[in-house]
Amino acid sequence: MTKPLMAKATAVWLVDNTTLSFKQIADFCGMHELEVQGIADGDVATGVKGFDPVANNQLDASEIEKGQKAPLHKLKLKFNAAAQGEDKRRGPRYTPLSKRQDRPNAILWLVKFHPELTDGQIAKLVGTTKPTIQTIRERTHWNIQSMTPIDPVALGLCRQTELDTQVQQAARKRAADGVVMSDDERRKLVSTQQSLEMGAEPRSPTDFDVFAKRVEEEKRDVDYSDAESFFTLPTDERDADDEDDRR
């Protein structure tokens, strides 16, 4: 086994009790760095009690000290002979009771923003059944009018890396079948890690940008050398003011 037991609860404990970087905690717990950042911000794993990996014989305290001193150090899970072979288990994803009510919203989000995903892929991501996915695709679900599309990663139903993997697999299958993707679909295939490393995308100038540029040029063209001209009225206006004062 390469991940600790109760990985999310372990991440909560490490965030609360150590100064390890988000990257170090994410690598140790098998999570995405943004998920760990969400835990620190209070947006992810709300109400989850921290699980001490040191007290539960999954991590040496010396490993935490090394990691806090060297940000590039990767934490090593303690060897546990009884846990060998755990990663090879197969079965449906378990969804906690508290999150099962959020699954329809997550399915609606996946169907809306990633229609290239198959029912099997969606079922694997959020732990649901194909008939449920089909009713949401066809908008015949009994509660479809009250449902709101919500990112399954934000709901904690799957990891961002898992979603990225499934989307890329679907893209490869479509490419093999000769299906041409639109520009919007290509942008969706960029992983979270790649998007974080990208700079700001160039954009075409808007009407406001053109207007702002013209105003800036006009400001540069104005001659402010004769400041008294701002406080001196033209002759015709000055005579009119004097006439008003006499009246």
C-alpha cells in the first residue's frame, strides 16, 4: 500500500499540526495539491476529524521534521506487512452517506461540461449507477428541476487527478474513433497542473480597451505648460459676466 489509511483525515491532521507544504501532504496522501489547499482554506473536508499518522504507526516523526526543513523532501510511509496487496482490490467506489445526496448534482455537472465521458466513467468517478446517469442525461430524473450542476471535486466525490485521467482517456478514445474536437473541448483536456503552470492567455482588445487607449493618448497630447489658461475665461465670457454683475 502506497497511501496512508484515511488519507483525507490524515491530510487534515498534517495541515493542522505541521508546516509541511501542500505538495508534500498531497504526495503523501495521494491527493491533489489543490485539494490540500482546499482543506487549509476550509472548503474541503469540512467536519472531518484529523487522523494522526504518527500515533497510528503510518509515519515517523523524524520524516515530518525532515519535510519541514526541506520542502523538496518526500514523506515515506512506514512499511506495514499487513497492508500489502490492498491497492489491488477492486470494487465500486464507496460514497459516505453524507455525500450521497450530492451525487445527482455532480452527475449533472459531468454530463453538462464533459459529455464525452461514458456512463461507466461517470459511475467510476462518483460511485453511482448507469440507470441514474441515463435519467439525468435524458432529463427524466424525478428531481431534475431542483438539481444544480456542481463540480464533483468540490463536493469531495473524486479527486481532480482522477477526473483529469478520465477526461484524457475519453479524448484519446474519441481521437481513435476519428471524432474532431472543438476548441472548447481541447481546453477542457488541460490538466489542473498544466493550467497552474500556464501564463495569462492573450486576449483580443475590447471596446473598453480601445476607448481607454484613446483617452490616454488624448491626455498625452494636452499641453499643460500654461496653467493660468485653466482659470482665465475667454474675453466674450468675461464681458458677459461683468454685464451680469452690473445688473
